[in-house]
Amino acid sequence: MAAQSALATRSPRRWIRGVGPSLGAGALLVSSIALGAGLIAVAAGFGNAAPIVAVAIPLAPIVLILILRDPRMGPFLVFAAFPLGFAAVSIGMLDLQAVDAAILIVTLLVALRRLTDGKAPLGWARPLGWWLALVVWGVISFTSAADQGESIQQLGSLLTALVLACVVIAACQDLADVRRLLTWFAIVAVGIIIPALLNAGQLRAYYGASLVEGRLQGLFIEPNELGAFCSMGALVTAGLALGATTAWTRLFYGAAAGFLLTGLTMSLSRGAWIGTVAGMAFLFLSLRDARRVLLTLSIPVLIVATLLGAFGSASPQVEVVGERVRALIDTDQPYESRPEIWAEARRQIQEDPLTGEGPGNFGIASRRVASASLTVYAPHAHNLYLNFGAELGLPGLTFFVAFIVALSVAGKKAFQTTSSGRHRSDRALLAGLSAALVAAAVHAVFNVFLGNPIMDATTWSLVGVFLVVTRQLGTTENAAEGTGYR
């Protein structure tokens, strides 16, 4: 009886020891399935970008820890979000896009880490004061807005742009940090362009090539955005290539610039073409090496162009590109409505030159009955300068122009410190960034990309990097007092 009692006592324990591993494995399997299903459900909200999101979510905790340990990793995450395109997830009444979410997360983490180190939460540079004045005036102009929802969204974009520049300034401590970040940007940009080139469609031109179907677009909403992205990326990588110190890095940056220039060409964005020409002109005037490369490559380029002209007539792609180039000087095009849109922008400025129509309200105002000068509705002025004047009034336009002038002054001071030969690489880096911003400023005469998360993040990351470079290349006195960095 004692033996039977002992056996009865030990049997449940033996049973638990026997089935315990199976139960544990089953629980692990069920929890893994549930976690995977939840991950798929969340990722599905991002549409075509769902596979990338499904991979990114498990990596997120690692990335967050890396940023907390080293804030320099923050801008890398912003660029890494670019391949997600315009994927967004709805949080209540708010649609949060992937790039904006990355900027928000990076800002919070970088600010938290800097506060624990006893520093200001974000970086700053004196030229940004003019953009801050623009944002403040936008808040004042908010009272003029017919659609306050559009105004809030536009003001959010303007403020996010400023915050991103401050994050980059805080994260990049020296030129080595800048080069690493721009190298990552080049990798991401090429990763975006190559799939777009592989999926390029057949081009068809109408109305003297003022309207073209099949233009390269990639993950962007429309081809002009792709053109602007490629324009800035090509000029930045060209500057990196000209300043490279090894053959392998020169080859890498040169190849990246080549891919981006190909994407720029196939986007058929005339505004981006004009901006790129202006940026290249700046690059060639600033760098002796750029002029040497131009002379070296001019003969093969002319030969290739001649061959394309002689044997490429049967290629629709080459023919449409040629028609698009000719359309730059052809003002008699039935599909070109920019002159009418610009006339509408001038009318809006004259109607309310002080506070304008309110942030993001150009399209609302253009639909009014009083808008007799506009024959085609446009959501924006197809000119960033006129758009700021129409939406924020002449004070807003003044702040924007003053911001560009302040950047130019900071760049000029930095160039003056890099005239000697030992600064060749640094001067090339500054020239490439300056050329990209010149291209963006010229392209802004023809298009407006406000509120586009990828374009805003690209432009303002480069603005932040540019300000870091001018800080590093300036003298100690300029860095501390003349440009107002901290």
C-alpha cells in the first residue's frame, strides 16, 4: 500500500515532466502564430510596402536602442523609410506616413538622449531663424484660411521641415558623420531609382511633348517629384565623387550619380532639368576638378550624343526625350497651363498681400468665382515663390527669400575657408551640397512639393547637412558667432 501511495504521488509529477516540453512548444507555436498574424495585420495597412514593413517592425527595437546609444544613427532611419514611399497608417483621424513617423521617432529619441547628456534637445543654426519666422507668420495667416484643415496640414509640414534640419544638425558632429550619412543617402536613392528604371514604360508624347505618357515615376506620386529627387541626389553624389580620396569610392559615387542622372533624364521633368543645369554650372564654377572632369568627358559625351542622334531615331524613348528638350523653348503648347496658374497666383497676392489666402489654401482660392484669370484648377501655384506669396502674403515670401539669402551667406563664408589645396575634398563636399540646393531653388520656379514627405525630408536633410558643413569649415569665430550654431 505504501508503494502504491508513493507511485500515485509521483505519477502527476512524471506526467507533467513528460508533457511539459510539449505544452511549452505548443504555447510557443501559438504565440508565434499570433505574433506573426498581428505583424501581418499591421503591415497590411501599408499597402504595397507591407513586405518592407513586416521586416522593419521586428528590427525597430534594435534601431531604437542604436539611436538612443548614438544619436548619429537618427537621420539614417529617416532615409531608410524612403523605400516605404507614401505608405501610411491611420491613427484615429490622423494618417501618419512612414517618413513622417520616422522623423517623429528620431526627433524624440535624439532629443531625449541629448537632454540626458545635458545638451539642448536639438541643434540650431542662425539661418533657420528666417524659416522659423516663416512658420510663425504661417500661424498668423491661419486666420485667413477658408479651409483650416489644409492650413493645419501645411503648417505641420513647414514645422516638420525645420525640426528635421535641427535633428540633422544635432546628430552630425563632424564631416566624417556627414560623409557617412550622405553615403547612406546615395545607397537609398540608387535603391529607389533602379527598380523604377527596370519597370520603365513606353513613352508617348502629345501636344509637342508638353504631355507625355509613361514618364518615369517610381514610388513617387508624379514624375516631377522623381526628377527633383534625382536632381538633388545626382549633384550631391557628384560632389562626393569629385572629393573622393580613393578610386573605389570615386567609382561608387560616380556610378550612383550616373544612375540618378539616368532617372532624372527619364522623368522628363523640365523644371528638374533646368535646376540640374544651374546646379552643375555652380559645381563647375566652384571646383577646378569639376572643370577638368567636364573637359575629359566632353568628347565621349559628344560621340555618344552623335550616335544617338544618328542611330537612335527608331527609339521612341530617344525621340520623346528630344521632343521634351525642344519643348523647353516652345511656349505655344495647348497643354501648358503654367502662365495662367502664375497669373492666378499674382491675383491672389494682390487680393491679400499681407496674410494671403492662408497656408495650403491656394487651390481653395483658385476655385472661387472671382478667380477669372484661372482656366484650369491647380492645387498649388507651380512656383514655390508665388505659392508662398499667395498663401502667406508678401511677409511670408520675404521670410522665405531671406532664408535662401542666409544660406547663401553661410555657404560663401565656408567657401572662403576652403580655397587652399589641402581642403580639396571638403570644398567638393560643400560644392555638391550647394549645387543640390541651387538646383532645388531653381526648380522651385516651376513646381511646388510642399507636404510631400520624401521631398521635404530630402531637401531639409540636405539643408541640415549643409549647415553642419558650413559650421565645420568656418573658423572658430564664425562657428561660434557669425553663423550662430550651437
